[in-house]
Amino acid sequence: MQGTNQGTLQSGSRVEAATPGTSVGMAELMYRTLKWPVIGLLITGATHFLLEAIWPDLRNTFVPPVLAPILLAYGAWVGYRAIGAGGTYLHAIVAAAILGILPILLDVIGFGQILGRGTQAGVLAGVFGFAVIVFGSLIGAGFALSGREASTT
């Protein structure tokens, strides 16, 4: 649909219009935005946790700067998705903040307490992960909005 301001939102086998003026409830918007990124991040986090539980030496490889590109991609996905689902830039930031809670929980409880890295290290890594997801959301939402503006002019 080049040249129009109407996008499409795939939902199972049906397609729904996601035009900028469409009123979508906040809960529905967050559900549409976060469903698959949350599922994907849970699977990614569980895989990371299991790998480190099996091979503790991976602790030195799975450090925040190495994981940052993955979290940045999840943030970009959420930001882009929030705009595609009919949200605004602020909705994208809120959705990213919600998704960003997962790395905090995983790092504090999973890696910090269960795998023995320590709570302080877990909090620091979790806050870093939260920030990177929010940064990615700013990128993804900005990208989606800039495309929308270009197609309406």
C-alpha cells in the first residue's frame, strides 16, 4: 500500500487495518505489541540460562556487551510493532519498559541468585538490559514513524 497512510496488521489468518487514527484500547495495543517479543525473549533467556547452567564457563562469554545487540533487536521489534499496531512513540517506550522487566528478573533471580553471580551483578546487568531494550524501541518506533510520514507526503 505504497502512498497511503494505511498499514496492515497480521493477526493469525485475518488482516486488520492499523491506520494512524484508529482507536485501539491500551490493553489490546500492548497485547498486539508484546505477544511475540515476550515469547521470543523468554525462549532466548531460557536458552541462555540453560547453556550457562550446563557450561558455567560461558559466564565469561555471555556478558552484557555481547548480549546487547540481541536486546537492541528485541527493543527495535517492540518499537516498530507498537507503531504498526496503531500506537504512538510513547506507547512504544511503555511497551519496551514492560519488556525490559524480563532481563531484570532473569539477571537478578536466574543468574544472580540461582547461578550464584550475586544480586549486585544481576541488578547491574538487568538494568543495562532494560536500557538497551528501551534504546532499541526508540530506534524501531522512530523508523516506523519516519516511514509512515514519508508515505503520507
